[in-house]
Amino acid sequence: MKTIKDINELEGKIVFVRSDFNVPIVDGAVGDDFRLIKSFELIDFLLNARAKIILASHIEGGDKTLRPIFKYLKDRYKISFVENYFPETPEFDFSESKIILLENLRQYDGEVKNDEDFSKHLASFADLYINEAFPVSHREHASIVGIPKYISSFAGPVFERETSELARAFNPEHPFLFVLGGAKFDTKLPLVRKFFNLADYIFIGGALANDFFRAKGLNTGHSLLSEIETDLTDFLGDKLILPIDVIVENGGKSIVKKVEDVLPEDTISDVGPESIALLRDRVSSSKFILWNGPLGNYERGFKESTMSLAKIIADSSAMSIVGGGDTVASIAELHVEDKFSFVSTAGGAMLDFLANETVPGINALNG
């Protein structure tokens, strides 16, 4: 994979940077600047090399605007904002600033459709392309896989670190503990299959655990389950660790129960304290930990177990790689990012890369 280290000359060149500015916007302002701070490294590098920069990103929702991102970046850089850039090419003016931010790519249908004309149009803006948006590089969108067909393309430093750090999971130190939480069972089952033989222990939490409870014949009440029941008997053994107690909601109350005591009217919302104690023991004896996904229903406020695990791993001596939106949010809330070996900016792309050892964005740069 070509990286910015392979670029011979940048002075005076226009560089199209596919960034990842898909961040929460709260009351018209940036709510979480983790990904934005990560973008400074490449921007500063290009400015020091006297390049001209076109920043492009999506933000979820085609009608949403990147103006809050523009306002945020304007506090650090001289930067211009361009709203309309298709089908006509605007006259980019770099006389006042060396950075231009394009409006939300998703405002154009050609982005998600990976339309050839849209890809060519974006490529015509610049001399070089740099992908610094690993979190969306599992999508075959125009700004990810289309542009590299038409101009010289490279990986940015954050993108490169994502791939090299996540690849450590393919040849880990042992004992290796893999913690997988969240929902979206169909997208995460491939990871269980991938790492079942590689990891020493796999702990399943979040809504994913409910499918394993069902496979063991346990009651899951009104808890979230995948629509298609999958045969999981091959995974049921000493290597697989499931919660031994859970927090259930029933009649407006939250109660800690053993998993075998869950009733038909209960809804499992988090793992319980005995399960966290079990995890603490596994973490203390592990040399490598890979974690993706919250242990409870994070969006509904069931954060306690996820926060507890974040503290436990942060205090351990193991090499630790973590990722996923809610997982990273818990780490940020605790201000312990620097106590992990690597915190990925990605969610779905992290899962796809770990399962397949590549993503379309990497393939495009290698094409």
C-alpha cells in the first residue's frame, strides 16, 4: 500500500484528502472532536510541504452540512468552504488560504453509488489523492474507491497506523483475550469464526450474547436477538466466555439476575458485576486484548459494565487494541485514551478489516 512517504514532491501540488469528519453535531457545534484532532497530523504535514489541500468528507444524512466542521477547523487554520462542486467545477481560490473544505459528499447521489462521472469529477480537482478516512473505507463509495482510478493515490498516516496496528491481532502475543460486544450479530459472527482458533478466550457481551444464550437453551425474554437463528454449538466450550449474570429491565426496574434466572417478561440490558469480576481475572492474565463493542445497551444509558471494562483494561499491562463508536466514547469519557496501546477511529471498517484482512479502500490504493 502506497503511503505519503512514497510521494516525491508536494510543493505547489493540489492534494485531495478524503477525511473522516463524520462526528456528532450538538446544537450546531462539534460534539466530539476525536476524529478531527486525528486529522491535524496530515494537514500540518501537507501545509509544511507547501501543498494546497482539498478536504472532503461525508457526515451521516445527505441533508446535513459540514459547516460546523468548517467553523471548528477555522479556529486552527485559514480555510475556505465550498458548497456546490458538482456537476460544474468551482474556481478554487487558494490565494487566501491553502485549505478548502467541500460540503458533505453525501449530498450527491454519485458518492454512495460510486458513480464514474462523479469519481472522475472529484479526481479532476487535484494532482494527488490521500485516503485518511479508514472508518469509511469498507464502503465502495466514489471518494474511497472511485478517485484512485484516475489520479495517484496514497494512504495518510492515520490510515496507515490503523491497518498496521489492527494487523497485530493476526499474530498476537498469548494469552490473547478477544472481547466482542454490541449488536449487529450478522456482521460480528465472522469475527467470532475468524478468531475462535486464534484467541485463547473470547468474551461475548452486549446483544450478541443473547444469541448464545438462546443456543444454550436459556430464556432471553424480550431481549434483542438476531432475526435468523444460527447454529452456534461449535463455539460453545471452555474458550467461549459468556456473562454469568445480567442486568434486566422488568416493570421499569433494573435488576441483577443470574442468566439462568431470566424470565420471559425480562429484557437483558447489560452484563452484571460477577461477569465483570470474571473479565477482570481474564484481563489480568492476558498479554494481548482486542475489544470492539459495548457490553450493554449503551444508547439507553446502560454504560456501567462498559466503563468498568475500560478502566480494567486501561490499568492492565497487556497490549490493548480497542475500537467501535460506543467503546471509544466510554474511553474518552474516562480520559484514558493514552492508557491503551491503540484506539481505532473505526467501527465497521475495523470489523471488516479484522475479518477479511483488507477493505475496499486498501484495495483501491493497491490497484
